[in-house]
Amino acid sequence: MSGVDYFDDTAAINPFMDSSLAVNRELAGAEHSEIQRALESAGVKVVKVTPPVDCQDGVYTANWALVRGNKAVMSLLPNARSNEEAYAEQVLRDLGKEIVHVPDGLRFSGQGDALPCGNLLFCGQGYRSDEAAQAFAAETLGYERVQLLTVPKTNWRGKAVINKASGWPDSFFYDIDLALSVLRAPRDGERGLIAWCPEAFTPESQQILRSLNTVEKIEVSLEEAKIAFACNLVSTGSVVIMSAKAPRLQAELKKRGFSISTPEIDELLKGGGYIRCTTLTLDND
């Protein structure tokens, strides 16, 4: 995790950002600290680093890389975030990770768009990541890739919207961690468990997920996924740190025996990120 020292939404590079709404960094800092406390209470070891200078989205460390074992495949981020890349590389190098770069010219959003679930890797494409970059990361780290596509943001004519700040295609689920979450990886012959919002995905991707038999699935409503950021959570396999505004998903998880922690997050979502976005997992096995 980093910090909110430079958190802002001046360059509105996703549909949730509104540069006309002032960001209160003091409130954002309190929320960020609450996420850290919830993680540590759940038994997660948090490595805290200084946020990159003058980087509005530097708090969202999930997008810095995808890490497995001693390797880190580094991200290639939108223009407003490009200054984070060298800083993130140095942070991970200092932590002893072997640095790997995706081929030049490919977009890659790190763990925000690539969620490990045991040996599976749920990958998003089309907005912040290219399929070729996902294929490279999966092969480099030894994952079995599940390639998916969320629905684009469209205008009144039904045409896909290009984000004015980034120049890239836009979606309310621009990173896959807004549409899908890993709750438990497959282990000891038992299937894994994910939560996902069917309406966030194209029909073809819905079919891919429905036919995947190695994981059980909890369906999340479009309202809870898009408004409450329900899928943007962190799970230890027994404790879930998640949105306080997603009662239906909370109830389903409690039925399945999970303990739930629900920090109140409002200011951080002005940047289009939430709980999962503020954390980069360093020990995906």
C-alpha cells in the first residue's frame, strides 16, 4: 500500500472521476488507514511505501504490477499514470522481485486487470490491458489464462466512448477487479470461489465464466457492482474486506461462513478505485 498524499481526480481517466468534485485528502487518508487496519486485523502483512510524488492515482497500487513468487510483471499505464511506472519498479526491485516488462506498446494494468485464483488468472482486456499483454504475463508467471471482456461505456447512439483524458476506450468496469473478485482459490481438491457481476460482462465472457467448473460463483447485482463497488474487495479465504454498501453480497458471504469487515469508503471512490485497488498482492503462489 502507498498513500493519499497526491490523490486527486484532475485528469479524469475513468468514468467515475469528476474533476469538478473536490477531493478531500484528509478524508481519503482516514479511509486508507481504515483499509490498512482491516487488512492487518484479518492477518494480512501490509508493506507501506511512500506514494509516488505528484501522481494522482499513486494510491492505487494494484495497478503497478502482477506478482507471483519472485517475479513482477510491470504495468504500462495511461498517460496520467505513466510517472508511477519507474517508481513502482524501484519499489518492487527493493523488495527483491525480479522485474519483467511486457512488450513495448502494450497496455497492462497489473493486478487491477489480472486476478489470480490458484493457477487460474482472470484477465480483463480492451480498456486498460491488451490481450497480448495478458498472454505474456500469464505465460511468464505460469498461469492458466481466462480471457474476459467487460461491457464498454456507450453514448446515446450506442457507440463506444473514448475517454477524453486518456484517449483509451472507456468502461465502468475498465479494470476487471470492478466486475469480479476472488474469494477463495482452489485447494485440496475443493473448488475455488469467485463473485462476479454477469451484467458487467459481454455475453461471450458470461458464457466462458458460466462454463468454468473449477470455481463456484456468487452472482453480484449490477447495482452493487457499479454503485457500491461490491466486487472490489480483498479476501484472505476466510475474512473479506469489502464495501459497506453491498448488503446482498455481504449476506451471501456470511451464509458461506466468511467473516466480513466493511470500512466506510466514499472519498477514495472519487478516483474510480476502492479497497482492492489500494493493495498489490506480493505473494501470489
